[in-house]
Amino acid sequence: AALGQRLGAVHRRLGSAADRGRGLGRGSRGGGGSGGLLLTPLGGPSPYYADYGWAPADPVIPVPGANTVWTADRETLTADAPVVLRWDNGQGLVFERAISIDANYMFTVVQRVVNNTDKPVQLAPYGRVLRFGTPVTQGYYVLHEGPYGVFNGTLDEKTYKDIQDDKAIRHNTTGGWLGFTDKYWLAALIPDQAVKVDTQFLHQSDAGGRYLATYQAEPQTVAPGQTAESTGRLFAGAKEVDLIGSYAETLNITKFDFAIDFGWFWFLTKPFFKILAWIHSVVGNFGLSIMIFTLALKLLFYPLADKSYRSMAKMKALQPEMVKLRERFADDKAKQQQELMALYKREKVNPAAGCLPIIIQIPVFFALYKVLLVTIEMRHAPFFGWMHDLSAPDPTTVFNLFGLIPWSPPAMLMIGAAPIIMGFTMFLQQKLNPAPADPVQAKVFMALPIVFTFMLAHFPVGLVVYWAWNNTLTILQQWSIMKRMHVKISGGMEEGSEAPAALPPSVTRKKNGNGDSVPKAPAAPKAPGPRKPAGRKG
């Protein structure tokens, strides 16, 4: 049989490794569904099929096909024992195929053809991967799943629909690779990096629909008595960051590390993963790694955040005076805004300073989200208690009292303990921040903890752990600053502390010996002079 049929025994020997998440196997693929097994019989769900061969310039020349019966030197392919297949076409051409595999599911296929005829023949080596059926993707619009590859040093990502619409997508390249990717798994053809090849992504509607990734090199002329050889590789395994990177380096595969979709912010996402992986190697728990990494980020950005939180604490202290100004100029919004700006200027506070911690947190949030979503190292990584998989949502829900009631609510009601804790920390953090000036904004902000609780309930729980822990550290930092500045949580200053005041425009300020701005006492009124007696008219 062809390569895909002949290697049906591969999974029997290596299946246990596949179930541990190393190869493209029957094990769960990220979202709990079952996946196909590469190089298995076509009866499995969404199976893959790999094939290598020679395309003759003369179509009458017999070459190996899907129904070819090969002679093999052994029955089972293992990482320690390669298989050599041999077939004679009966017309003077002898085909050999040496197949080896390493412990991480990188196949190496060396094809040879010996010309025992008295005429030269032209043969073009090719390789292809077929995928049957259109799989359900799990990328949440931030992760690529489907056909993709690197052509002439450029990554090209396509969807299954792209291939259906275009029928064929072609590239001519030297170096690179192509294939199909899932959330955690990759089936990629890797031609000889020094050979120019034509590549195609195809869709065929027969047999229930199938997708092909294929490459073909330029024809080789095999003289009588000579041998032609072609080497290609096929990776069919898990997208482990270090593994993919080592293949890119040791096998000199052009941008093979791009097989892991770290996204536009790869310059943040990839280093974040490397740091988390290093911390994990020390503490042995990715949840703790996230918490330690978050603490390190807090310490790194402490000077910027400290300045911002001090400004927010001043705003909190000014809250009573701001309320008075709003009440005083309730009917004149322009005047109200003018007086508020004057107050901010006198007290040297910046209302926008509180945005800085949020701006810093946004890229960290998305980078960590990407790490949790795309790296198989995070898959099934436990934390503590009920959190058995940091890459999956919290499995508990308050609507069945966290499992006490034997009822499984719908997905939209899966609001677990971790998101609730996160929402509570968000609520506490809001209490330390100055209230928005706009009443509508204030109501929106009050609703945000509830909104984020429901929203993050469906995100990886590792991300929820990060958010809750980051909120907790922020609360401690803000509370410490407010205590040092004698600012009450409810707003205003503690008793015995000098409170800033909203001064009338006629009152100026001066600097005291410490450089602080203090009110200048208004000038004492002049004593009235002696009153003249009122004169009579006339």
C-alpha cells in the first residue's frame, strides 16, 4: 500500500505517546472532542492521510500508487527501527522508500528509484497530506486553525473556506513547509529546503469533501543504470514550543517556529511563555508561575503605577469638593467643568493618570491569553483545588451551588468560583478609585464587575487567576498609598489631616516651606473711618 496505508501499525506502537499529547492521536484535541489519527484507516473521524511518490513525465510509466503492494523489511515502524519498502514495476524501475520516525513524530521519508532500463526517465518527487471532512475550529478568532505554511520566507494562513472558494491556492518556493494545523496539533509537509517546489492547497468535493496540501519538485532525469533520490519530512505531532523551535534550528526548516501562532504581539507572547516555562521548571505549577510572573511585572512597573495611584488617591481626597462643585453648578455644565479643571490644576492632579495601570495591563492580558490558548504546555496544567486545567474555563458554577445540586446548567450559566472571586476583587478595586464625574459613567462602572464576571467565566481559568491576582496586588498597593496619604476610602481626608479645598477664584495660593500649596489668607478688611454727620437738605 501507499505510505498512509502501510504505516497503519505506527499508532499501535506509539499510541500511548499520542494519548499523552505528543502525537496526532485519538486523544482529546484541546476542547475535549476526539481527533483523527494521522496515518490510520479512513474509517476514523476527520482522518489524515499522508502520501509520497513520483510523478512520471510519461504517464504510461507504472509508478507506485494507493493500491501498490510493497515488500517491507519489517512489520512495524518505531523510533528505533526504520522501515524500508521496495517495489519493482516490472518494466525496469525499482522504487524504494525508507521511512524513519523520531520520538516526537517527525517522519523522514527518503525515496529512491533505480533505472534498470536502457532509456532515461523523468520523474518528479512529491508529497501530500489529505484531510477528510471540514473540522470544527476552536480558535475564538485569535488563533489560526486550518491550512497554512511558509513560502519564500513568508507565512501564509488560509481558512478551509478559502480553499473551497478558490479551489486551488498555489505557491512556488524554495524552503519552507505547508500543511494543516489544529489548536495544538500540526500535520506539516517539509520538502528539501534547498529544492525548488510547487505547492498547492486543494479542495475536492468527492468522498464527503477533502482538503489537500501538496508539493512537487522539479522532474529529475534518471539515466540508465543510475539512481535518483529525494528526501522529505512530515511532522505529525504536538506543537510544543521548544520542540518546534529545535526542529527549526537543527533541521534548518525556514520559520518552522511560526507553526505556533503567537500572533501580532509575538514579541511579548513568546517571551512571556519562556518566562512562565522557566518559573514552572522551578515551582512545578503553572498557576503559581502565573502568580509569580504577575508579581514580578508589578514590581517592574511599580514606579509608574505608584505615581498613577498617588494621583488617583489625590482625586479620591478631592471627591467631597468635586461633589460640592457639581451641586453648585448643576445647571451650568460648562461652568461646572471649568471649575473642576481649575480644581485639578490647583491641586496638581491628572484625572487621566488612573488609565496608566489599565494601559499597561491590556497587552499583558492579551499576551497571557494567547499563551494559555496556543501552547500545549498549558493544556491540562492543574492549579489547586477544583482548577484542573488552566487552559479551560472554570468547571464549577454558582447556579448548582458548585456541584451540591445534581444539575448541569446551560453554558451561559457556567459562572464558576474563580470568575466570582475575580469580580469581587474588581468591585473592591473600584471602591478605591475616584467615582466618575458623569452619573451615567458611574452606573456603567458599577456594572463592570458583574459584566466581567460573566464574560471571563468562559475564558481559560488561568487568565481569571491572573486577573484576580493582579487586582489583589493593585488593591494592596492602592490601599497602602491611601493610608500613607491619609485618604479615606469613602473619599476626603482622615481627621487631623489637611484637606484640599475648592477655593473661590478670588483666593490665591502660595507655597509653604515644604513646597506644598496652601491657601493664602485673604487680606483683613479695613477699619471703617469716622462717620460724617448727615447734612440737611437745603
